[in-house]
Amino acid sequence: MHPRIVDTLKRNQLSITDSRKKILEMFLQRKGALAHADIEQQSGEEFDRVTIYRTLQTFVEKGIIHTIPSADNSVRYALCKDDCSEGHHHDNHVHFMCDHCGTTYCLDHVTVPAVVLPTGFKVTQVDVVASGTCMKCQ
Amino acid sequence: MHPRIVDTLKRNQLSITDSRKKILEMFLQRKGALAHADIEQQSGEEFDRVTIYRTLQTFVEKGIIHTIPSADNSVRYALCKDDCSEGHHHDNHVHFMCDHCGTTYCLDHVTVPAVVLPTGFKVTQVDVVASGTCMKCQ
DNA sequence: GTTCAAATGCAACAATGTTGCAAAATAATA
DNA sequence: TATTATTTTGCAACATTGTTGCATTTGAAC
């Protein structure tokens, strides 16, 4: 088991349960984003559907993971950077979704470019959703 | 009725029906984005739910409207620019969702900034989803 | 107006997400 | 470690959202 799992749960004052450990491990192992369905399948119906929903919801609230915007209405989640998990502050993100294999990447190290909006708009968060072909599929 | 409605439908080789006229008019009147639920409510249950789904799907396929990516898993649609409706080419877009009133704006005239991705990623489309407070709510 | 093609409405279904509550697991305390 | 209190889970039931097939209706072409 990944050593950071228990740490992360404790730091966020969450009870250490099987489902939380397993789901958090999935995120740590595979760096790409996960959808609810992915988790349900990979866990082999070990956990109730409701438990997975609630676990994801809890992780989002605590800032452990975040949702990724997508145009096709498929909710995906990805790990937040470590600093993100301490506060509830949502960072700006660049995400990349591969049209070929469907993998969604959370590109933490890509800087979000500045967006100039019309007068009157106050921007608090900017998400960039790029799509195309990923490095594995090129 | 907005004069462009019949034109747009004819140009896209679509039969001119009540539902299409009304739904297209909704998009032309209010410049913000619309969700399926908005259309269902505003039309006063005049059309079947399925018809609305199919109409939206058709409009997307023809390039008359496009979906807006969002993190909260709510599918919203907005009119494409005129040039967009001729081909199926999807332009890069900047969208803005107001945290206060929930209105989603499609900012056609804001230029999408260049995003520098790691080697191996080939970008074909970039969507920018900004959020904060809109001009009406400030 | 008649004929043909397309779109609609209905019903039934599938997928996704939510809520309340009793049972079980975890954490806190002695 | 045993006991109590709190949290989490699983189940059931429900709500919402989206899809599909097919008969009926509507619009387009002639």
C-alpha cells in the first residue's frame, strides 16, 4: 500500500476505512483521472455504488481530488497537488483528454495562461481543457 | 420570430418544425447558454423531453450549437458563431460561468491563449472555462 | 392533393445520482 | 483491552437524466 494513503486520510480527519484506502490508492497508482465507473469496475463491486459516490464527494470537499471539466458530460476526478489538499483552495488547472484512448491527464506543471475578459467579469478560477492525441497514442 | 431561424434551419437541411423553431429562438433571444432543463421549463412542456434531446443533438451535429465543458457535470449549450455553423469545425472557446447567478457566457470575442504542453501531446482543441462573478452580479 | 421522407410522442428502459435509516466498522475513552 | 460514542457503510427506495424502438403525425417534394 502506498505510504501516503494513511497520512492523507489522517491529515484530513477522515476515518481510515477500506473503501477510502482502496480508492485513494487507485488515484495514487494510476496518474490519470478516474470516473466513477472506473472505480466501480476496478474495485470489482467490492463497495456499494453509494459508498463510492460518497467517498468521491468527501475527497472533493477535503481537496484531495478535484473534478475535471469536460464537454461530454463525463465527470472525472484527479488527485490534487499536495498543497491543494491542505486548504480547500482550488488551483487553476490544465487538463488534457486524449481523443484516442480517452485518458485524461491533469497537467499540474503547465502554467495556466492569462485570460483577458470583458470589463465587468471578475475571474476567480480558470480551467483549461485541451484535447488531441496524448504521448502514448501519437 | 427571429428572422435568422428559418434561414439557419434551411441552410442545414433540417425540416422546419415547431420545436426546432422555438428552441433555436430561445438560443437567439437569450445570449447565455441553455441547459436541457432550461428549455424544458421555458417551453412549458409543449414538447416531449425526447424531442428536446434529439433537437439539441441535431443542432450539435450540424454545428448550430456546441456543448460547454463544466466541472459540475451540467451540460449546457450555446450558439456557435455563424461561421461555425457552416462546417462541423469546432472553434476554440472561452466560456464564463457566474458563481452567483449561474449564467454561462460564451465569449466568442475573447482569444484563447496559447497553451504549452509537454512533449508528445498534440493539441487539436482548447477550451477555457473561467468562473467568478459576471457583470450583472458584481 | 398525394406520396415520400423525416420528426414527434409515447412507452419502456438504462444509467446516473441522491436520501433515509439500520447495521457495521472505526475512533475515542476509560 | 473492553466499552461507549461517532462515523461510515450497505441496502432500499427514489429522483433525475438520457436512450431506443415504433406507431403516428408532420413537413417536404412532386
